[in-house]
Amino acid sequence: METGDDSGLQYVVRTIEERGIQFVQLWFTDVLGTLKAFSIAPAEVEGALLDGMTFDGSAVDGFSRVQESDMIAHPDPSTFELLPWRDGDALAARIFCDISNPDGSPFEGSPREVLRRATDRAYKLGYGFYVGPEIEFFYFHEQPRTQPIDNGSYFDLIAAELCSDLRRESIQSLETMGIPVEHTQHEDAPGQYEIDLRYTDALTMADTVMTTRMIVKEVATRRHVIASFMPKPISGVQGSGMHTHISLFRGDANAFYDPDDIIGLSTEAKCFIAGLLRHAPEITAVTNQWVNSYKRLVPGYEAPAYVSWARNNRSALVRVPVIRKSKPETTRIEYRAVDSACNPYLSFAVILAAGMDGLEKGYELPSEADVNLFDLSIKDLENTGVVRLPHNLFEAVTLMEGSSLVAETLGEHVFEWFIRNKLEEWHSFREHVSEYEIDRYLTIL
């Protein structure tokens, strides 16, 4: 796509005319990461690109109050793409939007704005922030809703036509929209799959994660299948994470690589990891924002439960993949706590803020975890001084409330609304009587 504001506008207008596009969907997310959209006709697009489109912000969770309802959506022409399906019989496209107040100032409740502030801050310090997520999810039959569509396990090649069609159509749809997929595979649990996206800058990737989830769900729905990014939909098997590969660049050079270091990591990388480890408990409410998220973060199911780092130890929270001296640009770290149901804008923002805090303040990297943390008892862990991640959403939100780093990163509006919303979710969960309790206690008590 052409660059520059005017050239971007002209490209969008010209493409709409040449391709006969009849609707353009304006996309944005609420604070929880739910995708929102409204459609406009081609005749309205140029005006929207120049001046934005007014909408009722009071109808969107975490946005504005009724008495301050007017918000303006500003389409970002660099995100214009044709949708791989039709809106009814009509060809449609989508554009992600930035949100502003009526006076034109950026709306601080917009998750996209939160991430932009974080990446701009890193850029002013000389760093570009790049991420590459591994997105896990489940396919279920419509009835019963928790029956996986296959009985496969890790890397299985499933011959069933439905499984093959779902994967092929999803990947083709993503690539049609300009989203490069590095690879896809069957994951460990029945009906569980993974899509790995090629790394790019964090803001583009957050848009891409939102698009990927929509594409996967849309393709599944058209074949009467449920695609779910719920962190832990089935007991007794692993949940769906979004392991996020992270790197900082100074221009074209990977700032995490040091050829003279014994393990290939620069001082900047080590400080960044140390910052992530120090702040991990307080950012977990953002990277794992649902009551259900904490059913995944338990020992024994390939998800991290303790704050640690390692090179080849998959029980660690932060893993350093093999560093190849022939390809220093691939040097990265992997943050393994994030789940696939997160708000990617807010999650990438707090991960970057935590790491940059360690880099700026020169935090010292603790010792590498050289044992399987899942095999250690609670007493053993206490003796080693290993810190655990929060056990539940309430504990995570409590830690978040006391974090000046998260408050500063999210901004007052998002920080306060997010905490209120999550506490309401927790109290609703506490009051709910589950089928587990009925099955276990009703007849014996």
C-alpha cells in the first residue's frame, strides 16, 4: 500500500471504486478487547478518512458516559483490507479506527491509543517493539457445545475433511487479507489448534490478532462449528495460551543480541527479562483477564504458574528460544503467560512497559530456572524463593490495583474501569453455584 496520509486516502477510495466494494466496516475494540464495528457506504468513506465518523460512545463498555456520549472514529487507511467474505451479497472491506474526543484529542479509553502511547515511549528511547504470537484455540461441535471436533493430539495430521477445510479456509482468508502465517498445527488437546503469526510491530500485530480471531470464528460459524479462544474450556487438558515472542530493535539491529555474550543475550535483553519477571504478578490481570484464565495457569498443563526464566525449560514464565548466530535478527524472548482471550492492545502495552522498566533501571537478571517447576512441592518452591503468579482473578486484580506501572501504562480511564469491571466479574463468579458443586455435594450433604 502507498504511504502518506493523502496517498493512503486515495488508495482506499480508488480501491473501493475499482473493486465495487459496497460496504466498509469501521473496526475498533472496547476495553475488554471485544471487537466493535459499524458499516458505512462508499460515498461516506472519503469524509470519514478526512474528518472521522461520530458514534455513541456511551453504548460501548469502558468508553464514555451518557452525558459525554459523542466519540469520533478515525479510520486508519494503512489497515484497509477487503474482507474474504461478503456482507450479504455485497463485497465489503474493513478499516481499524483510532478514537478521539469531539475536540480532536485522543480518547484515553481506546486500547489502540494505550498501545500507541507505550510504543511511542519506547521509540523515543530508540527502540522498536516487535511481537509474534502463537494463538491457540479449540473447535467444538455446535451440539454438544464442549465436544471437540476431533480426538487428535500434538502435531497429529487429521484426515477428517471438516478439520482440513477449517484450517485451510482460515489460513487462506488470513493471507488474502495480507496476514502472513508462519505455520499452523494441531495442539496437544482434542480439537485444539495453533496459528503462529509472523512477527511485526506491536500495533500492527494487535490489529492482526483481532482480525485472526474474527476470521477463525467466521469460518467456523459458516461450517456450523464453534471456534473458541476461551483459556480453559475443558477440564483435564491444557488450555489455550498465546505465547508471545518479543524483541526490541534499534533501527535494523536486534537489540537483544550480543555475539560476545555466552548465551547470546545483550544486557538490554537481560534487563528487559528482569523487568518482566519483577512486574509479572501485577500485569497478569491484563494478560489473563478472565475468571477462566486462572484455570489454565496451574502446574501440569504446559502453562506457567511461577515467575522464572530459562532457555530450554518450558515450565518457565519467560523462555529464551535457541539463539542462532547465523540469524541474529531472530533473537527474542517468549512470554508464556498470555492467553488467547486477552485484549492484545493492553497486553502488549503492559508487557512492553514492564520490560522497559527493567531496561531503563538496569534490573539484574535472577538465576535461570534449571529444574521442572511443575515437579516441585509448594514447600520446595518457598525454600527457593520462587514467586508464583496469581491464583485467581481477584488476587491478580488486587496486585494490579497497587501497581503504579500498570496505572501509568493504561491511563487513569482504562485502569479504573478495568478494575471495576473485573471485580464485578469476580463477585459474580463467587456467587454462582456451579454444576461441579451440585454434582459433588447435593446428595451427600
